[in-house]
Amino acid sequence: MKSKRHLKILSLIKNENISTQEELVARLHEEDIEVTQATISRDIKNLGLIKVPDGEGEYKYSLPSRRTQSDIEGWLQKMFQDFVTDMDYSENIIVIKTIKGTAGGVASTLDNYSWQNVLGTVAGDNTVMVVVKPPEKVEEVFNNFKKLLD
């Protein structure tokens, strides 16, 4: 539930100007996610959110412009452990099955991590397709993904 809440928080701050914890709590309640202000405070710290000018004299929550590879890798490992239900590959494509509604977050995090030999991802509701180039590297990339599940 925590990771799903984190995904929703990231989506909200990306698409809306949210300037207070109270606003964030209210928006999550509107999305049928019950949460307290204390939990949101911890989530903000865990996600590394910062406040930036919104262009209208106020401030809003945002992700820092620079996230370290270790930040992204830790987040990706957590997402894999919480959301990935199955994986397989064929030719140069890896297919990752996820819990319903979480494939987009997994794909986005994969895209933000500098994976060698990963050309890109395409996400549906519960499936991520990862294109690997060259095709002979697909097993190596697949094994690196499997390590995230440990």
C-alpha cells in the first residue's frame, strides 16, 4: 500500500500545484487513499520531495531535479518487490507483469535509471515491455531485473 500511495503522491505533485501537506492529504482522500498528515510527512521525507517556486509567488512540492542513481535503484528495487508478479523474455523484449495499475510507475522508474542495453519501455495497466539492444544482451538485463526481486 505504501508504494502505491507513493506512486499516487508522485503523480499528484507532477500534475498539480500542491503546496501543503494538508492539500496532499485532502487530494489523497479524494482518491480514496486514507492517510494521516504524519504519514504524509514521512512520505515526503522518504520520497525526497522539495518545495520549489510555482511561478505565482507560492511554493509547491516537487522532486529534486537531480536524483542519484542509488536513490533510483533503491526505489526501483522496492517497486519490483512490491509490484512485479512475473517476468519473462523472448528475442530482445522483456515482459514484466505487475499488480494492476502499477506498470506505469515501474516503467517510468526503469526509464529514469541508466540501464545499459535498455532502449526503452512501454507500459500498460499491468504489463511493461522492455526493449533490449542488442538482442544478445536480453538475458543479462533480465538477470539484473531478477536481482531486484531479492
